[in-house]
Amino acid sequence: MVFKGNIDREDYIDFANYVFGFNGTDRSFLKLLPKLFKEGTNTAADTFFVKDGDRLAACVGSFPIEYSILGEKLPVRGIGNVAVHPRDRSNGYMKECMSAALEEMITEGCAFSVLSGRRHRYNHFGYVKCGAARGYEVTAKTLSYLLPEDHQPSLTMRTLRREDDKALGELSAIWHGRAFHCTRPREMLYDILISWQSEPIGFFEGDSLVGWVIVKGDHVWECIADPKYVPDMLFLLSRRFWRLCYQIPYHDRAIAEAIFPYAETSSTEPELCFSILDYEKMLSLLLKLKATYEPLLDGETVVEIEGFAKTERLKLAVQDGVPSVTATDAPVDATLSHLAAMRAFFIDDAPERSALSPVVRSWLPLPIYIYHADNV
């Protein structure tokens, strides 16, 4: 029987470490995700479990994330720590935990859910790999051709530390002023920034923080700054890193355009798995978000979506460049299953998009995304 919570924190960490093959020291869930597992947290309260007698057999975490899109806050759940003991596999325990988590999300009115995982494994539960971002490879060699060795940056760079109260306060203010972000409580901020054993690096003009990146290995998972600072940021990073791959979400177009001239290569590919539970809300907000950085052609369509949470018949319209999405009883132009709708609205060149008019197709894909530090 599936139950929630009431598991000792250390027992939970030991179980998850064992199933994922972590040694519990340099590789452990405590180090990977201190925002969830550090002392004083109660991660089990947001986790569904199955026991075999007194022994943990399986678990699925369903962790609350608060999204803000254009000032509107949305309840979201991130799925993580999907673990089944090797001797309990093929017993259906993961499916039971996932089903319980999804039922709770629907009951709570969550707008969508997100997880890391294999595309075909989680299609069964309504998740589709999307949330595409642009990837840019920037090398020190390329920058040496474009920026002279004697380039004098106006910024300084250093790794952010837990004790950097002023810089972290400035980072928080910049972050929470953005049109698209997850809420990062100040008391959890540093643990969020170092999630997945990443390194937050700040850029300073004088003693004021004006931007930052989050780096792990040769990947930059988050790059936030006024685009005018990008050349100096790239130059400073190239003094330390020979090669970095920047992942920039679609809605951060200004940053993408600032990095592109310095990129050796560029690519686009889906990142994480998402499942929309409230299409009216999400399509409305994401169309409005897209309209802030890209003009939308006027047009309209009525689509019926047989969603994972519910069936929705929606009128999508753009008039004088202003988008709207409303429930309607009007005749339907296209009917899409949940998985087809996810692909049509959120993946580049999805075949399901052919069911929509050319004007509607020009609005897509919509910019759903979660930054790496906020993922669970």
C-alpha cells in the first residue's frame, strides 16, 4: 500500500543512495540536493513510499515548486528520487507511487509537473520531453580571435559563497524581478544554487553583483545578466574554462542573441519531461510570455485537448498582437490527445503540429522551461 511521509530522513537518504549506486560520501543525495536533504528538512513529507514488511521497497518524491510567469504564481510539482529496490522491481510499486503522486497533483490544482527521465518510460504517466533550450559552445580559442588578449573587462568574477550575504541578496532581487522564474526562498537560495554539485559564479561591477552563471563540468546551466555584460562574462570565464556549453531557454532571447556571435556551435534539443495539467492556464501565460520577445501573427483556432487531468476545449487567439486563451463551446478545429498536445505545443517540428493552421503553427513552440538549479 502506498503511503506518504513518516520515514526517517537518514533511512530515506540511505535507501535512495543505495538504489542509485551512490557511495554516500562524495556521491550522495545529501551532496546533490542539499535543498531537499540537509539537516532540518522533511523531504519524506513530499514523498510516496511502498514497504515490504518493515523494509523500504520503493519511493517517488513529488516536491512543490512555485512558478511565476509574468507575475502570476503557479503551483507545480517536481518528480524526483524515483527509486525501487532491485529485489522489488517488476512488482508495479513505481507505478503505484507515480499514480498516487499524479492524483494528488490533479486534486491540488497543479498547473504542470516536471521530471528528469527517459522519454518513453514516462510517456505512460503523461510526460513528454520538451522545454527546449538553445545550446551554445564557446571556447577560449574562439574568443581569442574575437576578443583581444589585452581586453580589459569592466567586471570582476568570483565563486559565490554561502556567506556572501550582500551578493546573494542582489542575486535574489534580480532573479525574482524576472518575468519567468521559480520562487527561491532566501533561506534556501544558496542550497538551490549549488544543487547537483554545481558552482555559482558571480560577476561584479565594483562591489555590486550584476550577473551570474551556474557551472557544472563544461556546462553553464544558468546565465543571468544584462546582455551588455555578456562579452566580459565570456572573456572572464574563458580565462578559467577552455570550453563551456551554455544552455539558454527560449524566453531568454536577449542573452541568447548576445552569446551567439561568440559561439563555435549551436544546437536545439529538448531538456526535461513536462506534463501540463491545466492547459488553459499554461497556454495563456506562455503565449503572453512569448509575445514579450517575439511578435505573434493575428489568428485564432479552437482546439479540444484530451488532457491527462481533464478534457479542455479552448479558443486560442491573437488579436493586434495580443494573445488570449479561453474555454469555449465553439466548434473544434482540431482534437489532440494529451501526448499529441504536449508535442504540438512544446516541441520543435512536432508532426502533430500539422493539424493546426499555419498561423497557429507560427506561434509555436511555447517556451516552457525549468532552470537546472530548480529541478529535483
